[in-house]
Amino acid sequence: MSKKVIRTAFAGSGYAAKFHYEALMRLHSVKPEITGAFSPDAERLNLFTGPRNLKAFKSIEELIDNSDVIHVCTPPSTHEPIVIAALEKDRHVIVEKPFTGYFGDGNDDFCGDTFPREEGLKLTLASIKRMINAEKKSKGRIMYAENWVYAPSVIKEKEMLEKSKAQILWIHGEESHSGSHSLTYGQWKFSGGGSMIGKGCHPLSAALYFKQVEGKAREGKPLRPSAISARTHVITRMPGYLNEGHLRTTYKDIEDFAQMHVIFEDGTFADIFASELVLGGVHNWIEVNTNNHRTVCNINPNNAMQTYTPDERHFRDVYIVEKTETKQGWSSVSPDEGWFTGYQHEMEAFYRTAAFGEPLESDSRLAADVIATIYAGYLSAERKGTEVPVTLI
Ligand SMILES: NC(=O)c1ccc[n+]([C@@H]2O[C@H](COP(=O)([O-])OP(=O)(O)OC[C@H]3O[C@@H](n4cnc5c(N)ncnc54)[C@H](O)[C@@H]3O)[C@@H](O)[C@H]2O)c1
């Protein structure tokens, strides 16, 4: 396979930009020329570009002009304008989750806890439409950076669904941990919500993807979500919460627990949990119950490697696994976290699409279905779990 040079740049220079960069260093099919990065905080930008010998662009426009593929690794509130500006110049965009959302009315007194969810749903659907329309007019593609779709265990289950022609009866999944590190996460005006969107989008994407795969394998067309009942809770901001210091507690106006019951057009369903209330590291798993097999994908943690130390000082300089509070005692080590979580595989797939036009698994339709389902979920949660139909774009 010939190697084509593609110019690449990063919008954002924080956590996601770093793991995107690491994945690019290990691409096989395509050798991207990384031109540089842009983020508004010059100091943090230089900390990212300096050690990697990248150019620090002065503006997002300069970045777009100097790249073929743009990695959108910025807070969710900025995804839509960056994606549309890039697509207008026929660039491909690799956009991080969540695809888009509702980020308030711009007023200082906007409060994520109390705004009317129906309005949020309406404006979110409008945002999705603008992004999809921009893609339709562009030579560029939206590549939705949902790493769960590319996690090896999910890819294997896809093969099993296709070859066994299984009917998925119900799905059970979760993404939880002790709280996001991002400073902007926790304020609805930047994140577009809390656990339901920030974490729940991952297992929900995998569930929606599996139903797409099932539908295509048996009927030639994807099965899509039709309705949702959801509940959200705010636990770490309860006056009675007893803070032992292990969970992040600095959320301003988002939920820290969410439960989604998603019903598909064929009457089957998925139950998804997401929270900031789980100790012991990232808890990412999805279980698929079908009429001919049952699969559990343990994305994180898994037992590929386990280690024990009586004193965590021995592992002071050793990376073990994401977000565990201690390295002492037994740990489930991730020997190659980017591989198990799908970061490596998603970049390989996206660059094969960009360079050779190969089909895209995690595309704008999946991104749109996920966000439309979640914002219908916020309306349901406002109504204490009443079922709300999902509007598909
Ligand atoms: N797939 C995953 O597992 C995963 C994990 C973490 C974060 N994310 C996603 O990645 C995105 C970024 O999150 P993060 O954790 O890196 O946050 P972060 O706070 O660490 O970094 C955000 C970066 O964006 C920059 N930025 C802010 N506004 C900008 C703008 N208008 N233009 C360009 N740059 C801008 C900031 O200066 C910062 O460099 C979010 O959408 C988040 O949900 C995904």
C-alpha cells in the first residue's frame, strides 16, 4: 500500500490532543505531516507544541489553511464552529465526543441545572443539522472520534454479530470513574451536560453501533433508536454528601450520575449507566445479550495483565492504568491502554478513510443519533423518566 502524506493539525492542546498525537506516532498505513496546533491559551499551547517541535498557530483559520485533516480536541461548546469552518474549506475533521449539544443562551446567569430541556433539545437538533449540512456540501468528512467503536473487543463483537446473524435482545453498558480532569468539564456552558453526555456517550455509541451492525447484517439497513427514558442525579453537590476526598466535587451545574433506557425501532433496548461516582479507575464495559450468544467487552479495566506491590512507592514512575487512586495491592495493568481503548485503531481507520477513501464506521450519522438520543434523555430526566421519542436527523 502506498503511503500518502497528509497535513494534520490539532485544535486544542490538552488531554485529548496528547492522546491523539500519541496514536498518530504509531500509524502504519499513512504518514501524516503534523503541521502544528492552536489553542487560545498561549502558555499551554507552547507546552504542547514545544516538546513535539510543532508550529503554534496564531488562529484557527491559520491552522485550517495549513492542514488536510483537523483534530478537534477542544471543549464541546467549540466543536460546531470549528467543524463547520474546516468543512467549508473541504478539510476532513476528526471530532472528539460529544459531537455537539446545547451550551446556554450566552447570559451570565445561565444555569445548566434549570434551563428548559425542550429548548435545549430543539437547539441541539438544529446544531446537528448545521454540521451535517456542512458535511454534505464539503469534500471533507466528519470522522466521529468515538474510540469505543474501534476498541478491539467491540470490533470482535461486530464480527460475531455479522457472522452469527444474531438478534440483540438487550444491551447493558457503563462508563464511569471518579471525575473528569478537564477544568471546563463541570460547567454546562462548555460541556453541554454532565455524566449522561460526557461519559454516557461512549457506551451509548457502542450500543447504537451494535444495533446498526445487526440491522445491516440481517436486513441490509441499520436499526436505530426510537425513544428514551432517563434519570439524572446530582450527588456530590447534595448538602448531605460526605466528602472523603476521593471523588472530584467541583461541578457547577451538571449531573454526576445518569441512567438511560433506550428503546430501538425493533422494540429491543439498551440500559446505560454513566457517573462520576466510581472509585477504582475507569469502569468501561458493555454487555451484549443476543438470541445466540452473550458477550462482555471489558474495555477498562481488563485482566490482560495484573500486578501486586505491597508499597506503591515502587511504582512511582510506572504508569499502571487510568485513574486508579492507588497503585498499592493488586492492580489491573493496561499494558497498552491506547490499543485496548481503541485510540490507536480509530486513528488508523480515519487516516485510511482520508487517504484512500475507505468506508467510515464512526460517522456523522452515529454522532447525530447519539446526541439526539442524549438530549431527548435530558428532556425525559426533567420529566422524571417519562419516555421521550428520539428525533433522528
Ligand atoms: N474520547 C475520549 O476518551 C476523550 C477523553 C478526554 C476528552 N475527550 C474529549 O476531548 C475534548 C477536549 O477535552 P480535553 O480533556 O482535552 O480538555 P482540556 O481542557 O484538557 O483541553 C482543551 C483544549 O482546548 C483548547 N481550547 C479551548 N477553546 C478553544 C478554541 N475555541 N479553539 C481552539 N482550542 C480551544 C484549550 O486551550 C485546551 O488546550 C472534549 O470534547 C472531550 O469530551 C475525549
